[in-house]
Amino acid sequence: WRRTHYSKRISPELSGEKVTVMGWIHEIRDLGGIIFVLLRDRDGLIQITAPSKKITKELLEEIRKLRRESVIAVKGTVQDSSKAPGGFEIIPAEVKLLNESKLPLPLDTTEKVHAEIDTRLDSRYVDLRRASVSAIFKIKSRMLHSVRSFFEEGEFIEINTPKLGASATEGGTELFPITYFEREAFLSQSPQLYKQMMMASGLDKVYEIAQIFRAEEHDTLRHLNEAISIDAEASFCNHEDMMNVLEGLVRTAIKNVREQCEDELKILGVDLEVPEAPFERVDYDDVVDIVNSKGVNMKYGEDLSRAAEKAIGEKMDDYYFITGWPTDIKPFYVMPDSENPGKSCAFDLMYKDLEISSGAQRLHIHDILVERIKKQGLNPASFERYLAAFEYGMPPHAGWGLGAERFTMCITGAKNVRETVLFPRDRRRLTP
Ligand code: ATP
Ligand code: AMO
């Protein structure tokens, strides 16, 4: 037995042809003289129609015994049929039960019965049999593929940096400590310091798509404890150049998903539009004014609260940059504005009220960097190896990090970031 077709590859034009299909029993309807089996594979549903007039009694009895979500293989003939989904059905000649499913199921795969997110995540493999769930991961895969191609075409070099390390990358908080032989170590919260060190290596333009780990204590719809960060860093350029790269990447990925994931977007009911370039920009100072004018209290020098994010999101296009951040609320590696050092060359990319990326031109002058580290209450000694890279010819550089799951939320319309991860890690969940 060899599978000849996915459901998507069969059409009424194949009428009369012999095919072998494999998958799960989505539904089975026994009307006595005729049995309908809806077989589901990765791409969709196929109706297997078993009329007693056309098939042997033995086969009919065999089909009658089948149960939902069991795995079967069917050899049969395609027949066009206006009543069947996709305009065709398969008249079976042979059916093989490959593996039986236990009943009752942990959740309904036909999506007729609502299931709570925790029930769904506990049996994620069954949850993924639902078209609206697998659609998100097909789109995420296409997005990541498109991001990789975009980098490759832009002559970025893919790097892989360690996820185990001796110290923090972004400041002391939000780290997961682990035991590393007889020492304490931490899971990486960002490839930040490594991608910057690569600028001193001459690789010039690098990217990494990899896990980040953050001990975020808050339980929100947009924070994960393990996420995928799409990181980029490039030399001999500034934050404006890298904002353009980010804008191009976002638009290209959306365009590709729009063109190549039509079925999935339809299943999700998403009418995806490619955002126009250039993305709208708003200075942090104006954000403070706008937020306050909407009755939400925000002082200069504060990060955006949830209410502030909502207030500014209402005022702007879907995708927009916030620029001109106060230096003090951005990490030490951010370049202060040369004309006005209180402000920095850092930006955030927002989608409505959701921050999806942060980036900046970086400080590339060793002594100023040391000053900034001290000013942020950190110890330069714990950054010794990183700082050394700035003493032997570090070019000016800039970069950003884009959260793959948050970006997937923007594209798929998912309201909970957990929907965009196969096996999410949050405060309460460490299995499966
Ligand atoms: P970053 O990736 O830079 O951390 P972020 O969007 O995750 O960006 P955080 O600084 O981690 O930002 O969190 C800031 C946002 O999370 C703020 O808007 C803050 O109001 C919100 N936040 C923090 N704790 C909670 C909570 N317990 N419930 C709801 N929102 C929270
Ligand atoms: P930042 O901390 O803003 O910047 O992270 C960049 C992006 O990563 C995503 N992200 C998360 N997504 C889900 N759950 C989380 N807990 C989480 N934390 C972060 C967000 C966020 O915008 N080193 C800098 C980047 C740089 O300057 O190059 C950094 O890590 O989408």
C-alpha cells in the first residue's frame, strides 16, 4: 500500500482513476444501504462513498466497524459527484485499518464542540487535526520560510549562537537559571551580545531565527516563556537602514503568505492586506501627548503601559514605528541621539496595540558603552568578553529582534500568543 494522492490533489477531472488515500476518519455516517466516510488528511477532506449496490458485503461490514479518528488507507476509484465536498467521491475497492483510535476523544476534531485552550494544549496532536488550528502553523511555516529567503536575498549570513551562557544579555531580570555542571548558568534571553560581536568579525550582516527564554512572570495573552526571535544585525549602517530592512521583511512575508496560504487564510476568515510602505512613524514625545490626550496617564520617561499601548494603537495605522525613545528606558547597547543624548536611536515596531519588534543603532565606542553599562546599574566585568570585541575594530552597526509568534498573531488574527506555538511554555505549563 502506497499513498498516491493527498486530498488536495484529487479533483472531479480524475474521475475513473484508481487512487490510494490515507488519513483519519473525520466522520462516519451509516445510512444502512450506503455508508459515507469523511477521510481527513493534512490538506482536507475526501468523501468515501460505500453503496451496498456497488461494493461487496464483506467490505461494507468492514467499513461499518470503523470508528472516528482511526487511521485508514483506502484504495478506490474517483467518481465525480456534485453532492460531495470538492465535487468528487471515492468508491472503495479495499479498506485497511492501520490503527484504531481510542474513544471518547479528548476533544472534538470537527470543531462543532468548543474546547478550552488547556484541554486543547494537553492533546495538541488531536487539536491540530482541526483545520483552523493547523492553518496557523502552515502560515507560520510559510512566514518563516519567507523571512529566511528575504535575508538570504539580502545577503545576510545565518548564524547560530549559544542558548546556554554564564550571564545576562539584556540586564539582570527575566532569566532562567540552570545548573551547568558545578556552576550556575542561564538560558539565553536574546542573541543580542553575540550578534553584536559578529559585527566585529566582519561577517557584516547576520541573522538568527532561534529560541529565546524569558522568565516573564506575568500571565498575558502575548507573553511566552519560550519564544522564537527573528534577529538581524548589520554593519556600516544605522537604525534608519535597519528599519527599512524590517519594513521590507514584514511586507514581503505578508505578501507571500497572502499569495501562498489562500486556503488557510480563508479557513481563519482573515482578509490579509500588505501594509503600505513607508510605515507610519511617531516620536515617543508625541506618543506621550497622544496617550494623555486620550485620558490615559503617561509620564515622560515611562515605558508604555497596556492602556497606553491601546490608546496609541487606536490613533495609528496597523503597522507603525515608535522612534525617539528616551535613552534611559532602553538597554545599555542603544546609541543615544548625538544631538540630544536624552533620546536614543531606538525604535519599536508596533501592530495596533502589540509591540512586535525592538531595534536600534548600537553604541560601538567601547568607553561610552562601559559608561552606559555602569549607569544602568550593571557590572562591566560581567560583560568582559563582549566589551573586548569593541576594542579591536568594531564598525558602526544596527539591528533588531522580531518576535515570530507575535508576528504570526498579526498575520493570523490569533488573539492569544499560545495559539501560535505548538507546545507553549508559560508560567503554568511545562508539559507536553
Ligand atoms: P519586551 O519584549 O521588550 O519585553 P513586551 O511588550 O513584552 O516587550 P514587557 O516590558 O515585557 O514588554 O511588558 C510590558 C507590557 O506588559 C506593558 O505594557 C505592561 O503594562 C504589560 N504587563 C506587564 N505585566 C502585566 C500583567 N500582569 N498583566 C497585563 N499586562 C502586563
Ligand atoms: P525585545 O526584548 O523587545 O528586544 O524582544 C524583541 C521581540 O521579541 C518578542 N518577544 C516575545 N514574544 C513573546 N513572549 C515573550 N516573552 C517575548 N519577549 C520578547 C517581541 C519583542 O518585540 N535584543 C533586543 C532586540 C534588538 O535590539 O535587536 C530584544 O530582545 O516581539
